[in-house]
Amino acid sequence: MTVIVRDLRPDVRADAEGFSHTRRVALPYMLSTPESVVHTVTHAHPDAHFGQLVAEEDGEIIGTAQISVAHESPEPGQGSANIYVRPDRTQRGAGSLLLRTAEERLASLGVRKLFAWVLDEPDNVAFAERHGFRASRSAYFMRLDLAAGTLPPRQDPPAGVELRTAADFADDPRPVFQLDAETVSDEPSDIEAEFTDYEAWLEETWKHPLLDRDLTTVAVVDGRPAAFSVAHTDGTRYGTAMTGTARAFRGRGLAKLAKNYSLHRARAAGYTEAFTGNDTGNEPMIAINKWFGYEICAKEVRYVRELG
């Protein structure tokens, strides 16, 4: 049996389905649909040189890679390649072939420092270290049983605070963009990011098919979005894509308030499990998620390697 690597064909439904299925079985803590796969590759910023590769064995997709240049970082020459192979299709060379293809393509685009997320499991860690990567920061995946768990009771917002949904900003989402840009810049990461392109954000984030505007909750103070909890849904599962607070409003529990409101509404809408993720060093947010009832279900490590 021969494994080949090629680009995803976004106009071929079977490719999107195979890519999404591989991601779901290899990384069940993150949401993925065929629609989100196609949207990501067709709406990525041109400067990201975003690509989605598939490893195919006898016509069946068994591995995937997402590659990109960190164009939003003020430091040039950085990129990422996140590779996942179906657990039932390992030891066929798919991961190595995907990585080699990704490295060659990114090196040709000027990438000299390559980052990759790797599940903290023996085979995955051994693969990364065998290919010259060294461990950097790490993050937890966390799961909440919405059906059987007990959420903290809903609380009324304090005076001067109003809870809205992202859908309420449909006519003018720029205030949500501004809040997102500020919170992302403060998020722990190996690659510093700066959101400055509103039009790109509209295409990549606001119009993303997983974004659930009705469940995404925004705490508004004096007409200004001060904190939010961004909800993604795939029809059966709920995931928190981002929770954060603008610097001027921190320490008031607004992010916790928004997330609790969103989780209660998600459960009322019929969602039975929720996922989120936190940097392992972000103890305050981990404590908040445990307060909601989340439990750590997996760990992922960011690996880095110098190219060239």
C-alpha cells in the first residue's frame, strides 16, 4: 500500500469529509466539520499562505496537515504545521511524509522557525523528537458534561452591565473585533499575534461556519463590549473558542459571567458536552473552568524546530 501526500481539494466534498473525519478521530477535543474545513482554506489571509495537506492511502484520507506562515506576528520567519494521523492508520509513514512536505513548502516561503502542536502521548512525542523538535509550552484540553454536570447558577449581571449575544452585533461587528484583537494580543503563545485587519477578521472569524452567534455572549459596559465568551458548535457539540476581558475591565468577573450565561443557554439548546482549552500555565483560567465543572481530558505540547 502506497501513501501519497497532496493538497486538499476544497471543491471535492469527499476531501472535506475525509479531512474533517481524520481530525475528529485524531483530536476529538476540537470541533471540525466539512464546512469548516472548506471555509478555513478558502478564507485564509493570502499572507498566511495557508494550506491543508492530506495523506492518502489507496484513495482513503488517513492523515492531515494544516500549514501556515505567522503573518500576524511582528517577528518574521515563523510558521506552523499541525499534523494528525488517524490512530488506526499509524506506522505507515503518513506523518513523516506530511511533515517533510510541510517543511519544504514553508521553507520556500521564508519560514525558519516551525511550531507544531503534538498530543502529549508517547508515540506522538517520540515522533516530534525524532524529527528534531524540542518541547516548548503546553496546553490542556478540558471537557464538561453538560447533560449530567451541575453548572454554577446563573447570576444577574451587576448594575451597568448588560449581557448580549454576538447576533446583536450583526449590523456592526467591529466592536467585537476590537475586543477580540485586544484579548488575543494578551493570550499566552509562542507566536505573538496582532489583529489589525478587520476585513480579514470578518472573513476568517465572523463568518466561520462553526461560530454560533446566538450562544456567543458579550458583556457590555456603557455600550462597549468589555468581555466575551465565543461559542463554536458543530450541531452536536459545543466548544469555547475564546474567553477574555478587555484590560480596563479585568478583575470584575465579567468573562466568567459571560461564559456561564453561554453554557446555560447551550445546555438549554440541547448540547450535552462542551470543550475548551487552556495554556497549562494559565492557572486563573484553569481554576475558572474547573469551577464550571470542566475536567482535563488531554494535554498538547507545542514543539519547535529551526529550519535550514
